Amino acid sequence: MNKTVQHSLILGFALFAIYFGAGNLIFPPSIGNASGTNWIPALIGFCVTGIALPLLAVIAILNAGGRFEELTRPISPWFYKAFNLLLMVGIGMFVTIPRMAATTHELGVYTLFPQVPSIVTIIVFFAISFYFAMDKSNVIEKIGKFLTPLLVLILLYIVGKGVFNPIGTPVATDLKSPFSNAFISAYQT
């Protein structure tokens, strides 16, 4: 395989892994369960905010020269710094980091090993995360070469199990607007 294709695959896998987070694993089954037989409009609503909007954000930043700072320059020179600070502190520290730790324990460890305390899971999870993030020059390569292929195999197993051995059939629910519910719920991803 030539280097361009190999680098494109690694970068594509890394981008997938970066955007595929806990929300993408938790919210689709929850949205599907709430939508019941109206799962198709819910799927469309999820795809708009959970897939299309993040992809459009990447395209917008690429069209601005690959830097978020350039994208926000027409607003004001100070906007980039203020907006980034609010995002990193607000969303990163108060939403994403606690959700990653909680999801790892509740869905990944507790279901298989209920006797393991959450603090052990949290320490191990963030130690592994630190290992992959500590070398800025190789983080994309590490994620794209190692983590994403593992993630894709796990996801294929989960989807295959759901398709070939479903836990039930969809039933009608009282949800009035499955598209709107999924649109708003998927935004949390």
C-alpha cells in the first residue's frame, strides 16, 4: 500500500475515533428505544446532528485553511480565544471528561466486573488516554493505527449481534415527534 493511501486511512480512522464518542454509543439505542416503530425519522434526525453537522464543521475548518482561528477571524480577533476557552473549560472539563469516565466504568467495566470500584476504572482509563495523548507528534498515528481498528471491530460485533440476534422487535411508543427528539438528543454527541 503506498504512503498516501496509508496516511489517508490512518487520518480517516483517527478522525472517526475522535468524533465517535460515548454519545454515539449510548444515544442511538436510547433514541431507537424511545422511537419504537418510528425509528426511521429518528435515525434521520440523529444522522443530521450526530453525523452531518460535525462533518460540516470539519469541512468549514478545512475551507478556512485548516485552522479554527481563521474561521472565526471575521467575527473578531478576540472571539477565537474567548470561544475556545469557554469550549475547553465548559464542555471539556464539566461535560466530556466526567462523561468519558462514567461511560467507561458503567458500560465497559461495571457490566462485566461489578466488583471493580469506579476509581480504579477512572485511573486506568485516564492512564491509557494519557499514553495515547502525551506525544503530540504521534497521537493521530497512534489513534488511527491502534485504537480505531479495535473500535471498528467492537462496533461491527455490536451491530452484527444486534442484526442477527435482536433483543426484541420495535413497538409503538407515545413519542410525538421522533425526528425532533432524535435531532435534539443526537446533538449531545
